[in-house]
Amino acid sequence: MSPMTPPWRRFVAVTAISIAILAAHPKSWAAQPAQSLPTRFAECPQFFAGGHPPIVKPTRGLRELCYEAFAVLHSAESRTPVFVAERLNRRRIEDADEKRADRFFADARLPRNERAELEDYKGSGYSRGHMAPAGDMPTPSAMAQSFSLANMVPQNPQHNSGPWARIEQDTRRYALRAQGDVFVITGPVFEPGSERVGPGGVRVPAYLYKLVYDAHTGRAWAHWQRNQAGERVSAPIPYEELVRRTGIDFLGRHSD
């Protein structure tokens, strides 16, 4: 690494290596001091258009988490992500690791009373649905990290393996054709009184969204899906409509 490399890039590189080692051995996360891992979006701005994270209404229990290939805003109330942000491009998709990891784990950077645990999903009838897909991950360590429960929501199994998987594949295909970076933000939307599963009471989303923003063309659109069996891949909705439905300013001045 060049001495001229900006300090924040050197920090991200070092912490990414640390997370890669820990993610390859998930049980060791609990023994790692939380303060040694990146937990501020300022430390992983590369996942956001212009380096600016989405603007979310301040709420207690929100925590920022950086990983090697994505960033998560996590909610203690739902024990799921609020959103998960990625930056895709042709090179990252071509580098994607085809060997799928399958070791789900609870991220020890989150307090136990705020996070989902493996037992929350057992017998629930729901899949552990990736928000940042395993298929997007460019390295084995990033693949392992994508199995953090902080990157999951309870998802209908038929929806997860059907239309949602198709949307994930179509997003990767688009990134392969794009002329530059494509920023993708994925997350859940809950209804009042929504179902909870497991001893920790992980909330089950009524809807899932996936925002796609092409930084080269300035185009932005979103997929909006009900979290249920029988869904089909529907036409994308405009960016402005996604903002209206979620109340989140995902791109701010970066959108057209």
C-alpha cells in the first residue's frame, strides 16, 4: 500500500483483513473486541453514492456496521437491517466467488439483546433471507461475512428462491453491462403489528425493496415485493415512489 494512500483507505483495508479472518471462523467473532472492527459508515463510504449514506429518521437502537463488501444499518427494534448497501460493478461481479458458504452466525459487534440469533429462525417457517446476496460477494471472506444474521430478514422460502432470486440475478446482470459503479440498497418494510419469530422476536417484513442506482447514467429504480409465496417479478417503481413508501432519503442530491 502506497504511503500516499489516504488514511481512511488504509484503515478500511486493515479492518477488512481483520473481518475476513474472523468471518472465516465465525466462532471467533465473540472473542474479538468490538471496538477493533469498523462500526461507522465514515469508515466504509465506498458503499454509498458520493460517500453519503441514506438519511433515516433518527431512532433509538440503530447501529452502523461495515463489512468487506457491504454496509448495514441495523435496528435493535426489529433485530434486522434497516438497509444494506453495496457497490457493484463489472469487475466485482466477475470476481464473485461461486463457492457458497453456509455458516450463518450472529455478529458479536451487536449486543445480544439487539441482534438475531440462530435459534430465532429455527422452526419459524421462514428462510434467513440475505439482503446483500451471497452471489454478489467478490471474495471467500466477503462470502462468509454475508452470512451474518445482521444481513438477514425472515423471508418466505418460496419468495426467497423464486422472484427475489431472479431480481438479484437481474441486478448482477445489469452491473455487468454498466459503464461504472452501480449502488444497490436493499431492505425490509414492516407493517404495524407485524409477526415476530423466535425467542428474540425478530420482525417479519411485509415487503422487501431493492434500489438500483447507476452512478454513470444517474438512473435509479427500485424493485418492490411482498414477502409472500405467489409473488411475481413486477415492474420496477420510480425512486421517488420508494422514498415515499419507506420515508428514507436513499440518494438525496445524487438521484435524478
